Amino acid sequence: MTQLTQAGPEPLLEVADVDVFLGRGWRASHVLAGVNLKVWPGEIIGLVGETGSGKTTLARTVVGLARPRSGRVLFDGAEISRLRGAARRRERRTGHVQLVFQDPLRSLDPDLTVGGIVGEGLTIRGGLSAAEISSRVTDALALVGLNAELASRQPGQISGGQRQRVSIARALASDPKLLLCDEPVSALDASNRNYILRLLAGLRDRLGLPIVIISHDLSSLAGIADRVVVLYRGRIVEDGPVEQVFASPRHPYTALLIASAPSVHRTSVHRTSVATDKEDGTSARYDVRQLRRAAADPAPPSGHAACVFAARCPFAVAACAVQPPLEPAGQGDRRWTAACHRRQEWPELVSRGPVTAGPA
């Protein structure tokens, strides 16, 4: 797989210290807290975390469907998070950032044909003739491996895998600079899932198109992503090269996700195995039971300022009463960061046997 991570001097997308609240007044929920994320040209990022962690809200914030209460979103060097009114509409109509939804085509007009769906954004934007839109639609369908003859069909007349490809073609028709895919393979069978993942990898390689894939299926990301970003309760707890993170995670929550999805170690689209930095050539595999709190563990630190994972972490100590920042996971490699006070200690504690949290 082509490694293009951080290929350019400046990131294409930068999310800086973003906080997002959903709802109003005392019922408002703090969905994203101090999120920092950079996406460089030509890289694929896997954004993972359990339901409710804030993955989709982060994507919606990038495209302007959710507003940050604080922080900034910059695209290609320009701040887009503060745009309002006509300026915001103009930015959206550029089509530079496209979101591929989890349920393709469900919310669209059922009377639209495939061609109408793919070209709808171009029609709304204006400035193109019907012939130019038709040509762009044909090109977009070809990019996802679909014949132009499908343009006259309706979504109910094509398969689920084809509908997902149509959804991707709809995004590609606008010639985007960044693609955000929200659970693009969660509703597909294994065959179509692998096809879509290979398709996305091919689009990155052919077009140099950076892609952020939101997924709960870690095994699929093991074969396609350059980096993995792990969200928990609205905070990024780990961010690093996918092979290194999956082989030897530095945050206990990341390890718990991987332990809950053992196929991560054997499933790959482009690679045959997950690489590791361990000397014996094996990856750090943990049992789920090693990563969950036991009744005998001391009470975890609590409070508004505490680490977001402390209540579930068997390694929590007094220092965890304060949320840790993202810091280098090891050997000063700033491409790999983890928000854990004990990021160097807890893997060693697991290897010694039964875990009991103690004072730091």
C-alpha cells in the first residue's frame, strides 16, 4: 500500500481544539471535547470508537452540519467553521468536502434515477449544461466500476453493493478534495464489503484523494488505513500508524477494542498480516478480561476533570483524576500519540499477570 501520510508540508484538513455541544441549555450534551485532528493529502484515516463516541458528529462538524462552540476547522488553510449565511452556502457548493452516508440513498427522492442522484449536487450548484452534467455522471460511475447504463435505473432496481457505489459516485461527481465515509460497509455482506474497501483504496491511489473512514469494523481498517484515530466519549485517546497501533496499542481503550475484534490480527485487504514492533515478530494480543476492571480493583478517580476512560480502566491511578493530553506514545515519535498517563506502564502490567491498579 502506498504510504502517503503527512506527504505535504501542511495538512489539508485541521480540526483544532474543537468542542461541540448538541442540544440547548442544561440538556446540552458535550459530544466533542478538545478534539485535534489533521488530515494530509493522499492518506486514509480510520476513525474508530464505540457508538456514542462522537465519530459521526466530528464528520458533521467538518462539513458544517454541526457547529463547534469553540475551536476551529480549517480546510486547505482557510477557516471554514465560522462561515455563516451566503459564505457558508458558497463553501458547501464547491463540493470540496463530501460525506458518504451510512445508509446510501435512503433519504433521497425515491423517484430519482441513479443518474439524477449522482448529478443532483452538480444541478444544485449550477453553472453546467445538461450535457456536461451527464458526462460528469458517466465519469463518476466509471470511477466506482458501474456501467453508464445504470444511470436510467432507480435505486430499488440495483443491489445494495451497487447502491453504496452510487453513493460514492455521487460524492466523486463534485471532484472533492476530501472524502468522509460514515460506516460505508456496515450494511454489506463480506464480498461487497471487501469490494468497497478495495475501491476506496484504489480511489486514493489513482486520485490522491484523502479519505476518512468512520467504522466500528477494525479488521477492515487493518488492510486499508494509513492511520487510525480512536475516539472515546468525545475525546481522541490514540492516533497513530495503523500497523503500530493495532500491533501494540498504547491506550487501554484501544487495546480493548482490538481484543474485542480478534479478526484484526488476520484480516487484511492489501497486507497479509498486521505488522508489529515487538522483537519476536508477534503482535500484542490481549484478552478482554485483562482490560476490564475487576471488583477487587481500587475505586477509579472520578470527577469532571478525570480521564474519560478512568471509570472503566483497570490501570487507573491517582494521576488519572486529570485528563491526560495526547503525547508521544514512545521513542519520541510524534506521529503516534496516546492520551494515557500510564501509556508505557500498563502493557508491562498485563504481561506480568493479573492486573491490580495501584498508586502511581
